[in-house]
Amino acid sequence: MGSKGSMGNPRVRRVPGAARVVLACLPGIAAAAGLVLCATGVDRTTSRGAHPVAARPAVTHSAAKPRIVPRTAWIADAEREQPPPRYDDRVVAVFVHHTDSPNGYDCADAPRIIRYLYAGQTGSRDWDDIGYNFVVDRCGTVYEGRAGGVDRPVTGAHTQGFNHRTAGIAALGTFTAGVPVPQAMADAIAALAAWKLGLSGTDPRAGARLVSSNDLSRYASGSAVTLPALAGHNAGYMTSCPGAALTARLPAIRQTAARLQGRR
């Protein structure tokens, strides 16, 4: 899987049963952060006989949730014992990856390939789960990756130093220079990012202020930096991922995602 060994913060290892309780986080904050309503005040002082003027409804920029295949469709009996998922308060950025795996697969075989990626990350690398929050195949099918709930801000292990308040979307394949990026895949990434960022009201074309948690990222631990809200893995870590071809498609993917949120 190439450079993917650099994806997570210091490797998350499986922990014994008693210690797992400590890793659990309160889920309520994440649910509240998914819906942001900006209310404007109503002027209650009116002249005699006049009617109060209602405030204009806040403009929201959300997008429809795409169809997401649950992880039960690919994990089968390969699932390992693992600690409870960890959560952030919201997702303000997504990082796009490629899995550095072969491109000539039949889309019906995508579940088996994802299961192979999971086995590699939880086996030889001893991670607690697959690092990506989502995986998109070349036919545009979106799969749930890391456990914890697709609607919630699950902390992933996909971008060294920048796993908090972000989601990792992995394109199944290798997209180095000159390799075509299937349109269905690009469209699915845009739709997924539009929906996920829309939960926090984030414009996919904007910047997101993030804080590095690891010196092995492009920025020293503790550094507050502004990165694209829809970024390639290489924006946060010194890697060629998600490949030159997919990186070149990111500006168009941002525009599509913004349009799906109803932005101009």
C-alpha cells in the first residue's frame, strides 16, 4: 500500500479490555455539531398597528447524503476485536487519499479489496481499525470504512498529525501522473465531501484551520495552520498520495462539492 504507513498519528494499537473504556468519548457533542442553525433576532419594537417582521431564515449550505455501503458488507468474518471508536466535535476538513492498489478490479470485487486493506492495517501494522473513514471505488460506490457511524465525526487514522476534526476519503486504486481518474469516482468523492462538510457548514472551497498533533506531519506538533477544507493527503504529510492525477482533479471536485451544497 505504498506510503500509507505514514497515515496515522503514532500507531493506534489494540488495547486490553479494561483500558478500552478509557478510550470511549461522549457522542452527544458530535450529534449537536451536525446541525448548525444561525438565528437572527426579531425586532419586537413596532409602531402602533404594525405587525412584527419575522427574521429571514438562515441560509444553510448542506448536501444530500449519498448512499453509503455499510462496513458489514465488506468486513465479513475478518473483523478483529478493537477498542470503541473515538470522536471529535465536528468535521471541518476532508483529506483525499488513494489506496496505492491495482486499478483493474471489477467493482463487484471492491469489498474483498477493502477487506484486504483492513487486514494489512490491523495485521502487520497493528492498527485498531482501517484508517480511512470512507472508501470510494472506481464505479462511484461509497463504502463505510472506519467504525463508529458515518453520520458522526469519527477520529480516523489517515493523515499524520491531522486526524482530528477531519475525515479520510480513500480512492480505491493508484492515481499517479497520467492515470485516468474515473468520473464516477470523482463525482462520488465530491458528493461525499459536500455532505460531510455540510454537516458543519463548511465550504469545500474554503480553508480550514487545523492544529498539527504530530511532528512527523508537514508541520510541528501544536502548529495551527490553514489547509484546504477538501485537501489531498500531501497537504498535511510529505507524501505523493493521492497521486498526481487525483491531486490535479481536486480543484474541480471542490467546485462540484460546493455546487452540491447550493453555493455559487
